[in-house]
Amino acid sequence: MRLHHLAIQVTDLDVARAFYCVTLGLTEVRRQAHAVWVDAGGTIVMLEHCAGPDTAGGDWPSDAPGPFVVAFAIAPAERDSWRHRLEQAGVSVSHSSGFTLYFRDPFGTRLALSHYPDPTT
């Protein structure tokens, strides 16, 4: 298993882009209205806009800046077996998309197993 992507919520995309691209020298690979994605040696760091401090206490999405999810890459064919493996270990999948399973580690860190973007899907 390897790191797939890291999503970090930020309150100002321009400031975040300047820090990650200018200060750290990472390459911008995608820009959206709500996000800037940068390449960190083959791992994408998604800088995702948020409103500010998390006052709602919600899970998806949070309004708090900082790390949002650590996603590990899996093959599309492994998705069902990973879901089963997590369930067998007593780990609940809290959210899923067409490409990603989201869950938390025992300490509350939001993790994911993802195959996005995979050209075979």
C-alpha cells in the first residue's frame, strides 16, 4: 500500500497555493473553484477550501482547517475485499463515493482507501 492523496482544508486558497507552490516548490496540477491540487513527488496534496473553524462538529465535510483525510491507494478490484476486511475488524465505513471508502482509525484520524482517478474505472 502507498499513500494515494492528502487533503488539507484551508481558509484561503491563494495563500495556501503560494505556500505549497512557491515556498515548498510543489507543482500545481489542478485548480477548481474550491480546491488547488499540487504534486508532492507523485502524491497529490489537495488544498480544499473551508469556511473556518469547525463549530458544527460535523464529519462530512468539516469546516476546520488542517488535515482532512489521509487516503491510501488500492486497486478498483480490491474495493469490496477491503470493505469486508474493515467490517471484519470492526471498522465502520462512515462514507463512500464511487471511488473511495472513508473510515477512522482508533484515534479518530479520518482515513480512506481510494482508486480515484483510475483509468480502468
